[in-house]
Amino acid sequence: MKALLLAIQFLTRLPTPALTSLAPEDWGRSALAYPLVGLFIGALLAMLQFALSLGDPLLQAALLLTTWVLLTGGLHLDGLADSADAWVGGHGDRDRTLEIMKDPRSGPAAVSAIVLVMLLKFAALAVLLRSGIRPALVLVPLLGRAALLGLLLSTPYVRAGGMGTAIAGHLPRKTALALLLALAVGLCFLAEGWKAVLAVLAVSFLLRRAFLARLGGVTGDTLGAAVELSEAGALLVLALGTVHG
């Protein structure tokens, strides 16, 4: 239970009981609950959509996306913004890229990345709501956090010290691998689920290769960017499937 509460506390802005005497092992075990937190976020979005089901799909998409961001406190969008600025401003240099990621200011690349990703998510949500494929609201947040767990499992964490190091260093690797494999296989049996799984795998593979080439691994910011881009990729593939289906 502590692992789940810690994961909810870390990945959302939902109220949770105060946790004390946390060990590095607790942070590592909490990563196993990331997909469950994604499922919980998706369930809340699905309930909100049910309450709004008589409304216009465009308005529903806007309200759902706003709620989605509020539930996470913009945590992953912040990582996307920092990563975009660093990737452009770093000019291929590892140390310069890592230095820019620490800068709290947002440049043109950060603003552009957030606007474009949010626009893609909004448009895809509107298409999915209009076509009636509502399970995507539950599936996509789950897969986004599964991608986060997958990158932590498969990629070195390059910043020394801090929470990210504790999570990556104490992650139960065999359990994490078994969990991800079970999720991937199970979700492929859902209608349209295999498309979303393949989309997230493809995005995660490409991002992991880019992170390794530039940084030699991941940081908290690049992991946040991966969540946003994985979610956007899954929504886009599902929405395109309804257009061409």
C-alpha cells in the first residue's frame, strides 16, 4: 500500500496520507505501481466523460484534457518543456543539454512542444469521442505510465543523487519486467488495444535511442517527456484508426 500511495503522491496532485520514514527501496517499489496510477487517472477521466456524454465532443475533449493536466499537476508537461529546450539548445552536446534542462525558464522550443502535443491530444480525443471509442480514456494514461516504467527498467538514469536515482537504483527489475510483459499481452486482447500498445512501444523505442545517443540514458525531464509523447502517439494512432476504419 505504501508503494501505491507513494506513486499516487509522486505522479498526481490527488490528496494522499502523509508518508514518513521513506527508504530508497520504497521509491523503487513505487515504480511498479505507475501503470496502476495511470489506470486510476484513466478511470477518473472516463467517469467525467460519462457525466459529460451529452455535450459536444470538442467541449468534452477540452474539459477532459484540462482535467488530465490538473490531475498530474503538469508534471510531465514540465519535463517535455525542459527536454525540448535542452534538445534544441544543447546542439548535440551532452553536458550542455543536461545544463539547460536545469534552467526553470521556458524558451520557444518548450512552448512549441507543449502547444503541439496538447493540440494533437485534443484533436485525437475529439475524434475518438465522436466515434465512440471511449476505452482510450482508460487505456492511454495506463500505457503512458507503463512506458515510464519501461524506460526506467531498460535505460540508465544519468543524474546522480535525488529521487530519480533512488527509483532507478532500487526498482525490482524482474517484477517490473514480468508486469510489463503481462500488461502488453493482456492489452493486446482488447479491442484496438494492440494498436495503442504498438504505438507506445514504437515511441518508447525511438525516444530511448535518442536519449542514449545524446545523454547516455534518461533524466526525470526526459521521462516526463516520454509519458507525454507516448500518450500523444497512442491517441493519434487510435484516432487515425477510426478515420480509416
